Amino acid sequence: MERGNYREGIQLCNKALKKQPDFHVAKALKALAFERCGKLNEALQLCEEIQWAKPTDEPTLRTLSMVLKSAGKYEPMVKLYENASKVHPKNENLAIQWFMSLARKLDFKGQQSVALQLHKNFKKNSYMFWAIMSITLQGQNVPANQPNVLYQLAERMMSKMNTEGKVETIEELQLYLIILLGQKDRQADALGLLEGEIGVKTKAIENVELRYLRIQLLIQVGRWKDARDATMQVLKEINSDDWRTILQYFDTIFLPIQDTDLKTSENLAEARAFISELVKNEGKTPKRGPFLAQIELEKRVQEKIGDNKATVLDLLVAYFGKFGSKTCCFEDLSVYISNLDKEDALGFCKRLKETFGEKSETVKDIAIQINIARFERFIGLQSKLNSTEAMALVNKLWKLYEDALPFGKELEETERQYGDDYAIMASHILIDIHRETKSYVPLLNATFMLEHALSASKHNYQIKLVLIRIYELLGAFNCAAFIYNTMAIKHVQHDTMSHFITDRASSFGLFSEALSQLYSAHEIYHSNESETPEMIMQAYKYSTFSKMQEFIEFQSRLENSVQKMVADREMIRLEFMKEDSVKGAILWLQELEIVNLKYDAQFCESRIDNRDTTVMLNWNPKGSPSVEALTRAASQPGHVWLTLFTLVPRLLKHMAHLSPIDAEYENLVTALEKLIQSSVSENSSDHHSELTVEEARLAQIILQVSKAYQTLSIAIVAQNSNSPTKEDPAKTAATVKGHLAAAAALLKKRESVKSTGVLPWQTFHGLTSAIETVAYLNVANQCLTNLIATKANKKGVFKATSSAVQDFMVQCRQSLQAVQTDVVALRNVVKPDRIRNGLLYEICDGSSVDFVRSPSHQAHIEDKTLKIGASWMASLVNLQQEAESGML
């Protein structure tokens, strides 16, 4: 087993069990071997058999725990260790494992009880702190408007431990502080604790976080001088670059006085002198903090009394003079530049140009020029360019990029080239041109330049992020996926970053490839279920109470992640689409678990959005959309999108079971109606709707078909029950026909695709949406047919309804035929020869981009264009197959 030879391990276990069928350890080891082989169901079945025997020996329990932990099954672990601990009450390890199994499933009340029992039996202080922590965690879930008796209980227990001298470590002190600060108006008590005997004993002042907390508490209780002295001590003696402490220092200056008194305030004069002293004390390698503090101080003064505008501008220019070659310079100053008026912002950039010119003779010069270019874009100097000026700037930036390449010849492969940001900024301008002209040639030019830059900076993730987004806009999912897969996304990044590749991944028609990306990204949620509970357990084991809340919050953020919900819904769509027959799709829907398919407002509002939308470099002017927002193929999926793609499978599942109409089904239909009413209509000019036109149309079509099913189902139930209120079959047929006619009319609204040489995302989204819609309709039509064909309705009562359904099925097939016609035409357009003679010619003929005109880059451009074409072809081939299978 330890060598990974699980098959042999299973054979050995079988031999042992043959001789001794009740040999629990052998059976547990066999379960472990099954789990390691990927046969989880078989492993859990064996575990269940052992659980009935209620084993109490530690080897069996330990082995079972390994299997159950892997499967995220914590409740059986709790019961196993609870039983074993009660059988052997003097076995400390069993009791500890009982507590830990409760900790894994966040059963705080159960933890409290077991921890107190541990303390009673084994008299160790750590167990009492476990109990107090468990009570505290319960207290955090008490509503704010209710008295928190749990915090009060935890405080009494902690006070007793402190009185008895049993609070001895920083972590135990922090637990005490968590309890106090979790209650209203207890800052003074928390401060007294920090400054008291226990704070001295644990050397709390040497802990960075507790030192910061003490100053914050001093400010909150109004001990301004003590707080000021503490911040000054930290900045003078420990770290002058501690920005949090610098901000605390300013709080002690500005909060105690009225704005009208600021000009004559001794505090202000003292602050200016103190910050100047910090600046003077910086040596040959100065830290940024004191210099930024000068700017921050004068900015606050300007905001309050407005008499030092020139001072702020001078400090900004001086800061750039000292740190302008650092990458962080833009991030440091942009918040201040954004507060300048237009004239001063232009003056700032003009002074930089006058001071530093345009020389790029050293690596430092290159970094300075890049920062100047960033600020020029940030203040809007690139926003009003006409197409000729914009293209000239693209060529200038690319020339600067190429001129910087020789300086990076000796760089390691993992390092970025010094001029990479020139290439990225050039791509940003090309994105602007695309947005302005609606032409896709600028985006193609951007991909050629960025791909070339990427060959010199193979690990520059900023280049890769822009490329991924541009490829998606160009409809080339395979190209985007290839770049994304080189980024080595790990751990929690799957939650924060995967939206770059998974959002509407189903829209490209490459269902298997999209599913692969979603499965890969989804691993973080599975590991969260198994690994984070272990982190919480370790926090108890080593009494790191300060980290406990972080681990629990981390687990909650992942468990309730918006991205997790989006990925779940997208996987359901793709798995449904992969079913190759209507019969298979109906069976798949019948087996679909809907326990987690929630859509109510409370559920949606409780989701946590961890998606990182700020990771992409962005130098766009303040108030304008970021590059990340501008390069989205469609609006980011949120609550409305989640609700739609939760309602669709739930409605279809109800139909698949041929279930009678109940309150749940009516609620689903009502929810879909409300969603359609509240979402932006097709004709609206509001481009910020979460749903695309195609998605909104899908919602309307599903609503009509759902109502048709509802009408027919109710009529059949009434007919079969001989109810006196049963509907006239002719009226039922008319109602059903009306709903299906409305759905058919919506189906016909899809516009035929016209190729302009490029097949953007919108093209594939329209084709895929049409195929997906008909796939849902095929299921709905079959369910309607099955309803009519039930034994009680063979007298032909609903013959007219059946005819309406058959007519609608013909219209669905016609819709797919139209898709097929479009796909066949597009396949001819994207053949390699057609691309060479068509799109490539259009790109290169008379191009204004120097990079594209260069003969040395023609092979590179052709290669990238053909790869984009190959991705288009792969999407079209798959869509054609899907359309054909949908007509069978």
C-alpha cells in the first residue's frame, strides 16, 4: 500500500478477510485501497459495513478516517470516535479525535461539549481554551441586535483562566482580545488587557499585529497623544515604511481637531516637521513610505483647507524624480493624480517630460519612460486620438519595445523583458480602436504583437491575460485555452482567476474542451472540502486561535463563491449538451441532483464574489471602464444569469419525470417570468444587462414551453380524474399551440450569420445558443408527447394538442437546419486557403501597423492567423455535429 501498489493491497486484504471476515482493520485497509484507486463508492460501501460494527480500535478508526476525510464524510467520523471515546473514556487520543472530527464539520456546540469533557478528564489548559474558542465561534453567529450571552460566557471563562495565571501565550491573549472586541464598546477593556500584566508577560508589543491593534484602540478611545507617540516610535525606531502606521499617525493629527482650526494647529506643524525628519533620515536606498507620507499629508491638508495645491504637485514631481524607475511608482501616485484637476494633471506630465525627456539609454531610463507613458494614458492624453494618431502611437510604442529588447539579452527565461509594458499599452490602444471602429483587424494586430512579445517573455502573465481576452473576443477558444493552460494557475487562483477562461465557455461550441477547463478549475472546491477542515484542525492542535477565523472565513468564501455557482451551472449545461440523444438527455435530467440548484434571492445574495477583476494592468483614465471590463465578451455572470441557468434544468427535470404540476413547478415558472420582466429587453440600449440577447431569448422560449407543459399536464390530470371542471380539449390545444407558436416565433428571431472574414465570439454564441435552445426543446417536446401518449389518453382526446406539438418539432428541426446552413457556409470561409487569400490579405494589405508590414514577421502572422482559423474550424465542426444530432 505504501508503495502505491493498491491492487496487490486489495488482494492481501481479501486473503485476510477470507480467513477472518470480521477483521475490521483489513476491511478498512481494503476501503483505503479502493479510495486510492479512485473507486470511492466501493470504499464508502466498505466503510458503511464497518460502521455498523462500531469498532473502537485506533488502527481501524485511523484508516477509516483517511477514507472518510477524502470523501468529505465527517458525520460518520464523529459517530465512530464518539462511540469509541465513550467505550474507552480514559483514552485521551480517542477523545481528541472526537473533538477534531467535530472541528472538521464546524460543529461548534459539539466541540464545546467535548473540549470541556477533555479538560475535566485530563486537566490540560489547552482543552479549556479549545472550549472557549468553540463558544466564541458560536457567539460570532449571534445577530448583532441580540444580547450575546455566548461572548459573555466565553469572557467569564477567559477571565477566570487569566486570574489563575493560565493565559501565557500570544495566541491565548489574542483569543481574549477576539472575545472582547466581538462585543460592543469594549475597546477600553481590550486596551487595558494589552497594556496590562498579560500584555507585558506575552511581550505583545513585539507582535506586529498587536502593536498595530494597540494604536488603533488608543485612537478609538481618544488617547490621541499616546497613539501619536506610539506611531512616531514605530516609524522612527522600527520601520519608517510602515504605511498602516503612517495612516494611523495622520489619524492622530487630523481626527482630534476641527477643519477650521487646522491651519493654526500645532499638530499640523508637528506632523510636517516629523515627516520631514523621516525623509531626511532616509539614506542612499530610501524607502518610499516617508516620501509618500509627505504627499498624503499635504493632500489631506488641501482637501480640508485647500491652500497648498502647488505643494502637492511639487511633491508628486519630486517623488517621481526619486522613484520614477520603480514599477510601483504608478500605483503609488495614481490615486493622487486622479484627484488633480485636468490642468494640473497635464502640468504634471509636462514637467516629467521636461525633466526626463525621451531618452532610453539605460534600463532605468526605460522604466522611467514607461511610467511617464502610463501617466499620460491615465490622465486621458490617449483618449481623444483620431485613428491616424492612435496608430502612430501604437507604432511608436512598439518601436520603444523593440529598442528595449537588447537590454534584456542576459535576463533569465522566467524574467520579463524591460519593455513589455510598451507592448501591452500598444495592445490597449488597439483595443480602443476596435471598440471605436467595430473592426476586428486591430484585435488581430494586437494578438500578433503580443504573441511575439510573449516569445521573449514566456512567463509574463499580464501579456497572457490580454491575449486570452482578445482570443475570446475573436472567437478562438482553443487559442485562449492554450495560453491559459501555460499560466500554471494553482490553488485559490482557480476561484479568483478561472473566470477568464470559464465564463460562457459553452458559447464557443467546443463542449469537451470547455468542460475540461471547468473540471480543472473546480478542483479547488473539492480540495476546500477536504483540506480546509484539516487546516482548522491544525489550528486547534497548535492553539493558533488568531488564524482560526481566517481558515473558517476562507472555507466559507470558497463554499459560497459566485464563481463556484457559475461553474456548476455551466457544467450542467455542457454535460446536458454532451448527451447524444433525447432519450439520454431525459435520463440525465431524471438523475440530476437539484439539492444545490438553488435560486432564491437569499441564496443568490449570500454568494461571495471572489473573482479578481483588478489583476489585469489598467492605465485607463479614472471613471472610464477598465481594460478587463472592455475585453469581456459579454457582461459578467451574476445573480440573474445564475437564476436563469438554475431554473432551466429544474423545469426540464420536472418535465422529464412527467410529474404533475405542483407548487414547486408553479414557483419555477413564476420565477422565470419575473426574471424575464426584470431583465433588459432585446430592444433596450442598456448594454449592462447580465443576459445577452440570446440568453434572454432562451429564457422567453423556455417560459413558453413550460407554460405549454403546465397547461397540458393540468388538463390530462383533470381528464383522468373525471373532474367536472376539466378543460375542453380544443381549448387546451389552442392554449398549448399559442405557447408553442410564441416559442417558434422567438426561435426565428435568430439572425443568419454573415462572415466578414473574422468569426467573433458573438457568431459562435448565436449558433451555440440556437443549438442549446433546440436541445432543451427536443426534451420538452418529447415530454409533451409522452404526456399525451399515456394510457389514459389513447382515445385521442388530445389529438389536436399532439398535432400542435408535432408541428412545433418540425419548426425546431428547421431552426437547426438554418444553423447547419450557416455553419457550412462559415466552414468554407475558414479553410486555410481561404484565410490565406482572404483574411491574411486584408490584414496585411496596406496595414498601418509597422509590425504587420515588416517582411520578417509575415511567417509569424500567417502562423497565428491559421491557428485562429483552426480554432474556428474546430468550433464549427463540433457545432455541425451537434446540429445534425439534434435533428435525429
